[in-house]
Amino acid sequence: MTKKERLIKIERIITENEVSTQEELTDLLNNEGLSVSQASVSRYIKELNLIKTEGVSKKFRYVKAGKLNGEIPQKIVDLFKQITVSVVSAGNLVVIKTLAGNGSSAGMAVDAMHFPQVLGCVAGDDTLLVVTKTESDADVLIKSLRMI
């Protein structure tokens, strides 16, 4: 099976199932006859730009970034990666440090990703403050941003 076919299979699995962990995704792939390790699944998650969002029957689930409310252009994802210096949280607040003059660009990128955990953003010159609903939402957001 080619890498492209494996990635397509992963997209199908996360669309048809509420997958909340890498271990669960690894098990589902192995059950379908695709022998993969957790390390491989981790790389595939990054390649596919999968993020965690609120689940229906589970607390969290993997979705493709951009599948939340339309497709996110790769340019926006690349821009966010290039301008971000650090991402940390304090309670339900996430502070994203950027290269000088890029706070608003980071805000545009976060807004374009339509994270359900985000209540709003306030941009400065080299900082973006993101307000989430809860502390656990801030943690999910940070993990999602680091995975893109």
C-alpha cells in the first residue's frame, strides 16, 4: 500500500469513527490489515494536519484541520508555523509569541482554523492572546497548534 493510500485510509477512518487517541487510530489501522506503529501514526497525523476537537460520544476526536468549517489554505498553516515563536497557556488563556509585527497574522490564522475551543483573540505586535472556554480547552488548543 502506498503512503498516499495509507493517508486516505486514515482520513476515512477518522471520518467514520470518533477516534480520540493515537493508540486507538493505530489499533483501527492494524485491524484493517495495515501494520503501523504509534510513531508512524504520529507522523501521519502531522502530515494530514489532524487536530483534536470536541467529540460527540467521546471527550475529544481527531479531525482534519479545515474540515471544521471549510478547508484551510496550506499557505495559512505554513504562515502560522513560520511566524510562531512559542505557545503557552495560563488557565484558559493561550499566549502565542510571534516574530515582530506578526501578532495579527497569527490571529488571522487561528481564526481561519475555526477551533471550537476559541472564544476570541486579541493581537498585539508580537503576541496573540487567545481566550478559550476552559483550561482543558486551552490544553487541547495548544496540542492542536503544535501538531500543525
